[in-house]
Amino acid sequence: MEERVTYNDDIVKGFVFSGIFWGMAALLVGILISYQLIDPKLNYSPYFTYGRLRPLHTNAALFGWGIGSFMGLFFYMTERLTRSPLWSPGLARLQLYLFNITIALAGISLLAGMNRSKEYAELEWPLAIMIVVVWVIFSVNVLMTIIRRREEQMYISLWYIIATLVGVAILYVVNNLEVPVSFTKSYSAFAGTNDANVQWWYGHNAVAMVLTTPPLAIFYYFLPKSTGTPIYSHRIGIIAFWSLVFMYLWTGAHHLLWTPVPDWVQTLAMAFSIMLIAPSWGAVFNGYLSMNGQWHQMRENYLVKFLIFGISFYGLQTLQGPAQAVRTFSGFIHYTDWVPGHVHNGAMGWVSLVVFAGIYFIIPRIYRTEIHSVRLANLHFWLAFTGQLIYSVSLWTAGVQQGWMLRATNPDGSLSHTFMETVAELYPYWHARAAGGLIYLAGFAIFVWNIVMTVRSSRRQQAAEAA
Amino acid sequence: MLEKRPVILLVMAAAAIMIGTVVTVVLPFRWISAQRPAPSAQAPYNALQLEGRDIYIREGCNNCHTQTVRSVVADVLRYGEPSRAEESAFDRPFLWGSRRTGPDLARIGRKYPDQWHYAHFDNPQEFAPRSNMPSYAFLRLPLDTSLTERKMRTLGFRYTNEEIAALKGKTEMDAMVAYMQKLGIGTGKRKQ
């Protein structure tokens, strides 16, 4: 007896479109602040200075574009993998409104200078509470849908979704513990070195639970869907899953090498960072081996191109990350432009490419039509790819150059360069970075156009059919 | 087995997450807090310096400036002796930063006279033409002191009523300069 399940796709649309909107905002602010670094006259005080806009950029990217799109794609995947409708469409609708209100208020409050200063946890306590509420509503809905599923086996993507729900909850609540002074001002519950250690346990595991487990869930679902062949090994996926969720949490202090954090905490972080290569590359190999006999699809299927290049950036990212986590190398490149180069390789290469693939896959299916233009999707791919490479390669080069200059000494042991002399050398790289960002933005605009045209053509088709 | 039991999977994933968390985040509290000096040994911040610190946070200065000297040769040669845990023992939040678009500030206190800081905040390019630091001339606004007393009490810092009263007429830039001049003073040694 085959029962037809009606999936709730309106909510998927709501979150995906919100994610795209905030993604565009994050990119535009990113372009502005990349030019502010070149020309300080572009700072419009007090609201539009680099110091206030940079948290706005990271929050819009991480929480608006990242979490927004993940919520939409998680709902889409969860419904289909459980063959069940969403547990509560009403709660999901409430979550959508609350999510967008929270992100909008977050943007306004950051411009107004309400800022806890802890990276990726800048929002003041009333907004942090709103984020927790949104997350709890989201988690309950997804978990109840999974518990009441009609498909007994849980596919690996659901594992990563479950880990995301619990991981983000633990991290966010602990790092946002605050003592309020007023409605818009509070002080951290932790002090000094403890606060630093808690912050980077959070900061690095935001990378794990926001920028790794969700895109992996998406990758494991959409790669087989796009190629039409199953994933190479569910077992590798499971082994990698447990080692990843276990080992990631030990590594936060690699952001604090050579600082007053106890040496043994730093050393543990270093060791576990290197061990993390194994589960990370487990996922990379699983992706590559799933392509056995299917590599011709790299030419024919733009979705596969986004996904396989995405997982390749993940592979690069998870080799570079452990290298940076070693004391010697960290001493050299930490605090330079190398690090934003690394971060954007992950954000614009790995995470966004995989999210683009997911959105390109679901929108035509939800609207029962074809993508408006495969050629434009391919153009988007190449713009994103080149934009990202120009961005990261120029900043890695800048980081290495500044690292060398800062440590260069004269024969008598004194420093060869003042700090200012090293900054003056960075401007050409900053121009290249901004150009890379502009190319990436052009690709994103084409992506938005393609999605809008797909939706519009579907509406026209339906109107024609109804007539 | 687990692929059919979502609740057990959830609990086990949470347990896996908690092991590393307890070892690397919860346990170090003992090590780190053991190095905390008595509050009297280090005067944390006076009211004006604390207000300056909050402006530093509000303007997101930590996005471009670190406040931690690492125990690597180039850092020590450039900025002074390495930062120690007790120096930031009363800092909520910590302000070590993650990127040096500008120089480290952990030992900036008394490196320059007050007048240098005022002029530099007004127009950084006057001192370093290739600097990309924005002008902070807009900080020459009256300082909002409505929360100062409550802030000092929340943080457990000692203060006198005269100290709070003396904030009348101060500007935000006065507070910022006071904070700059306090950084690294009484605790660490700057490079000579």
C-alpha cells in the first residue's frame, strides 16, 4: 500500500530565499569593508566603520546565509529522508518570522555598536536569547519529524543534522553566558584567559557544527541525488562521523597558540587538529570514490561540478587547517591575512559551493520545472571558482610576505621592519582580494537571477496550464 | 543499530561532544584561575578607563588590534615581554583579538604621550601616511556616564563617588586615551 506524502515545501522556500537575501547582504558588506581596508576614507562614522561592519559581515554570512539556507535544506532533506511531512508547519512558520526578525535586529544592533566583541557571538544578550529560541523551535521540529519517520533507516545526512542541532545548542549557550548591565550591555561570565579559551572552543566548533556538519549533510544527500548513483560507503561516512564529532571539540586552543592558555591545552589542540585530517578526508574520499565511473558527469552536470569542487575545497581546507594548528607555522602566519584567506576558502569554496548545488537542485523540483539556464549556472560556477581563488591566493601570499617581514632581523638581532612598513606592502594584495570578491559577487548575482527566472517561468507554466 | 534510534544517537553525539569540552575547556579553569592575583595586587580599571574599554569594544577595535604578546621572538622584540594570564585576569570579555591589521596594543600604555593619542585618533594618517586606520574624531562627544556605577559594581571593581563625579564633562576620547595609557601598565614590561 503506497501512501503519498505531501511535503511542506513552502517553508523550505521561505528559508532558502531568506538565506539568499542575507547572503547578498553579507557579500555587499564584505565588498565595502574590503575597500575600507584599502582606503580609510570609506569609513562613514560612526555607524559604517570597519570595526562595526566586520561583525555585521561575518554574522550575515554565518547566521543569515549559512544557517538560513541550512534550515531550508534541512527541512527539505529531513522530510524526504523520513518520508514524512514536517511535524509542525505552524512552528516552522513562526521560526521563519523569528529568524528574519532576529537577523535584521542583529544587523541594526551591530551598526549601533551593541557588541560583545566575542567573534561570531557578538550579539547582545536579548538577541542571543532570540537565537536560542529560534534554534530550540527548529530542533524540536526536526527531531520530532525524525522520531515520527516512516523510513526506518536513518541515512547519514540525518546523523549530521542531529549532531548540528545538539552541537550548536551546547556551544552557543555556553559562550553566550553573560552578566547584563542593561538591556543593551553585558559582560562575559568568564574572564581573561578562561574567556579566551571558551571563546575559541566556541569559535572553532562553530566551524565544526555550522560550517562542516551541515554542508556534509547536504553533500551526502545531494551528491547521490545529482549523479543518480549511491554514495561509495555508508560505513566510511559513519566512522568519519563519530571521529569528527569527538575530535573537533579538543582543537579550539589552536587559535591561541603561544598565548597564556596552558601549554598542555595548546598541545592537545595541536594533536587533535592533525588527527582531524582522517575524518575530513574520509568524507573527501567518500565523495571521490562515489564518482567512480561517473567522472564524465563533471562535464555534463553542473550540480556535480559544484559538489565535487566543493568537497575538494573542503579537502584543501582540512589540510591547511591542521598545518596552521602546528605551533611553528602558527607563530609565522597567525594574525596575518593568511587566516582570512583560509576562512574564505572554506566559506566561499566549500560551504557556499555545496549550498549553491543544494539550492539549484531543490528549486526546480519544488516548482516542478527546469532550471532557467544551465549556461548561466555554469557561468556562476566559474565566477565563484575564480573569484574565490583570487581572494584566497592573494591573501595567503600577503600573509606569508607579512609573516616574513615581521620576523626579519638585521645582523645585530634587531628587527628589520617597522609594523607600518609591513602594512604598506599589503595594498596590492588587498586590491586583488577586493577584485576576487567582486567576481564572486557577480556570480552570486547571476545565481539570484537564475533562481528568480526559474520561479517566474514556473508560475507562467502553471498559469498556462490553468487557462 | 544506531541508524534506527535517533534519540540514542542524539545522546551519544552530545556525549562525544562533551568529552573534549570537559577536558579542554572545563578542566583548565583550575589551572588558569590558580594564576589569578588578588584583586588588590592589580588595580583592574578605574571608572574612566573602564568606559574607554567599553568604547573600544563598541567600536570593534579588536577586529584590527590584538592585545596579547606571544612568546615568539618577533613579538617580544616588537612589543615587549610575553603576555601572562594574570594580566587579563579581570578582563570581561578578553580582548586578545585574532588579526593584526594594526599593531598589538597589549603594551601600548605610556609609550606615547596623551596628546599623541588625541591627535592620532583624529587623523591617523598624519602620523603614518600609509596607515589604513579610520579617523575616530567623532569620539570627541560627551561621555555617557549613566551606567558607569552599575558597570563598576557588576564587575566588582572598587570605585569612589568622587571618581564617578569626576567623569562629568569628559569626552569619549578622554576615556579611550585613559584606557590606552592603562594597557600593560603595572603588569608587564614594554620593550625598552
